[in-house]
Amino acid sequence: MKHKIIIVLMILITLLFSACTQTTPPTPIPPEMDESQYDVILEDYVLEIFFNDTSLVYSALEIRNMEPETLTFRSITSSGEELNTVITGVSLNTLLAPSGIRQDLFDEIRLLALDGYSMVVPNEIVNTKDIYVIWEENNEPLIEQFFPLRIAIADERSMYWVGQLIEIELISGSAMVPSNNLTQTTISKLVFVENAISTLDGKTVDFEGADDEVIAARDFIDSFNNSPHNGYIAINAIDGFSKSELSTIFESGYLKYTGIYAPLFYGPDLPQGMHVKYILWLLYGDTLYVTESLVFEKFAENIVEILEMDSVPFALIREMTGFPTANNYLLTATDGYSKEIDAETMDKAALYINDDLEFGISFEGLEKRAIVKNILSIEVIND
């Protein structure tokens, strides 16, 4: 009882401070509070929806008092477990109706939580599935972690089910995030992450009690990116997890390249839900980054032996990423050595790992002198 009184007092102080400053939304409260306290918080809690240089503003109480829909949705946890959840709320299109627009008129939607967690919902979801803003799950108010408003999208991973929702931004046109269907994206350069990092100076940090090496994500991108910053970055992990992230958020964090979860995108000031473990590849503008050791993990059953070294045919990397075909390519090593090859030779290429755990490019049927040691990048040469 004493604990609950302290919580209520802290909430009232937060409300008074928020009313005076009007700079940040109030901290959500546990839904176990009585109805009068519950309504005060809901009335003060604001959700803003931005689109086409305008906005809509709703209090959580306004949304809760709308005619609700109750549906059963399936969600997928970060570990891949499938859950069936009864949700109660209203569709985003209902909230947009006063402005005469619909979500499918836009290309992506960015969701923002109270703690700074941000998630971009890609085009293939925005254009095909109804997005709901909910206030109940399984006929109960949202738990404190998600209270008072949460996103629900049927058959999608829990990363899209953003809780403590405070902002929705509808994005169109040039602001689009890179698609995970990379065949729609013009890629001109592939950078091998581990060899690339070996050419840069990182720093040592304490991560979960271990001394690990990190590099600022912005420094990494600036060192190798072929194109100017375009606003978003697409990230894919070894377990199939994928997301698009604002470049400003990515550039505020770090790439941890030693120890557990490496390569790991994280930031000391970012919510843990925005961290990405075991990055297999990422795309920024027209430059693709691929992690060599994780390529061997992903294609463990497809490893071949070329020149007595374990190798992954480059065709599999191309299939995974959508790296384009061209008449000619420029291969560059970490020591600056470069070599131009034609399409026929590239079809014979493979990523190898030798006994010294060094990564390079070899060519099936060609002699050892043809290999490119410590491969840094492969660039498309436009005729």
C-alpha cells in the first residue's frame, strides 16, 4: 500500500511539472490505478500524427473513448515465438479520417515511443495491412511497459508493436527508407565489415563486464560510403531479423566488433530494443556492408573448397543481398591493392577464409596468384 501511495505522489508531481513546462509527455502509470486517476493520465497523454507538413493531436482519453474494434491478432516475438492476442483499439485510418487521408497513401510510417524507441514500418506493411492503435490486450488494460497506447499489426514481429506510443509520422516520396527488397535499390559498392574495421581505430569500452572494441557508427559509414547520407539505413541480422533505422539514430550509436553479439549496433543512450545483434549485412545509400564471418555461418552447408580453403561462392552473397551484375568490377584490398575483373571472372568468385582467419576473394578454376587477399570492397564499374 505504501509503495502505491509513493507511485501516485510521483505521478502527481510529474503531472504538475508537465502542466507547467509542456515540454515532455507525462510518464505512463500502471493501469491498476483507479478510474479517476486513470482518466487524468489519459487526458494528459498526447499522441501526435504528422503528415504532409501538418499534424493531428489526440489525447489517449479521446482515443479510448472512440468506438473500438476487438480482433485477434498474431504477433511474432524476437525469438520467433508466435502469440495470439485479442486486441482492442481503433485503426490508424480511423484516426486519419478527419483529414480525409489513409495510411496506404504513404510509403512508410515511423513510430516513436516515450523512451525514444523508434521503428519504421516499411512499405510492404503500410500498403497491405491495417495498423491499429490499441489500449487493451486480452480484455485487460495494457501492462505498464506499453501503457497507455500501443501499435498492433497482425502477423508482424513484436518490434513493430511499439508501446508507450507518442508519435506517428507518415512518410512519402523522397523520404522513403531503403527497402529490404534490395533489387529495388541501386547498389554500387560492397564493403566487407571485418576487414574494413581492421583499417580503422576503435576504442575500448566496458560492455556487460567485458572489455570490447567499438567504433562510432558515423565514422564507419563516413570511411566507406559511396553516396551521401540519405536519411535511413537498413539492417539485417543473422537470424533473419531486419529493420530500417533513421540515419541520425544509427550515427549516434556504435558498432561493437569484438565479444558477444558482434557486430552489434548499440548506443548507451538508446533503448535496448533498438540494438541489433549479429549484423549480417546493412545498406546505407548505395553502399552495402557484409560481415564475412557471419556469411560463413549463414552458408555453413554451402561451403566449398577452393585452393584448399573453405569458401562461399559469391553467387550466394549476391542472391542474399541483391548485389548487381555488371560488365566489370573493381576489387580492392585493405593494403590498397586493386584489380579489375570482368563479369565472367566474377561468376567464379568466392569469399574464402584461410588458416590465419583472413578473408579474401578466390576464383574457382584459377590459380592462387589470382586471389585478392584481405578483401576490402567490390565496386561496380559502369561502362
